[in-house]
Amino acid sequence: MNKIVREHYPVEKLPEDLRAELGLTQTVTVTIEPEIRSRQNDLLVRQAIEQLRAHRARLPVAPSDSVERVSRLRDEWDR
């Protein structure tokens, strides 16, 4: 991950909304780090998970399917 650090950066070069919060300060240290995830990506992932769960909940599961699945898992551990 890249990180940009600028020491003694002139406040006059900052956007107005940031300058307004700094008062009479002349220089600042600016650190910029990219965000790892965006909120939009998190929302899309959550929606996809909910869709998969809803789809799986609609699938009928017979007791014999469950028993077979557990037996296969048990057999894997016995090897």
C-alpha cells in the first residue's frame, strides 16, 4: 500500500474546506493513504451473500442428503 507524506506543506495549497479548519496555521504535514475498501464494495458483497443465503434456504434438503454429507466428511477424516 502506498502512503504519501508531505511535511511543511503550505496551507494555501489545500482545498478550502481544509483551510477553513486550520485557522492561521501556515504549514502542515499531509498524509494520504488509500482506503482498502470502499463502502460500496462492502454493500455489494453483503447483498451477494444475502442472495446466496436466500437461494440456499429455498433448496430442499432431504435427511438422506444430510446423512450422506456427514458420512463423506467423516470418511475424509479417517483417511
